[in-house]
Amino acid sequence: MHMFLHQMSPHPLPWGFCGVSMQFIMVMAWALVIGGAYMLIRDLIKRGRNAPAGHDCRESNRNLLDRRLASGEINRDEYDAIRHKLEE
């Protein structure tokens, strides 16, 4: 069968490309698709677990604001103004 397809093709394929080699390429392609989908879903689930919600989000914003004040990125007046906006 392989010889017949090789002779009938306008662009003959190299020996061994059909058969085992083509099956291997197909298995690897599906492995990449399934592996990529698995990694994407795993990453989305991990992000969902780590995402702050509600009050926790305000607290993390407050911690970030405190760190910026401590590092000297903002002065006390800017700190008070931003803190007031966060508490609204």
C-alpha cells in the first residue's frame, strides 16, 4: 500500500515518513495540545485560589501603600491622601 501511495503522489515523500513517523508526529502533536490545555487550566485554577477578594484586597492595598511610604517612594501627604481614598 505504501509503495502505491508513494508512486501515485505528485510530490513523493521520503521513505519512512508515512507510517510510524507520521504516527509519532501525530501523537506528539496531541500530547502538546493536551499538555498545553492542562497547564492553562492549572494556572487559571492557581490564580483563582490566590486572588484576593473584598476586604483582603483593601488590606493588601494598604500593605502596598505602607511599603511605598517606608521605601520613600511617596511622602506622608501622598500617603494620607491615598489612604483616605482607599478607605472610602
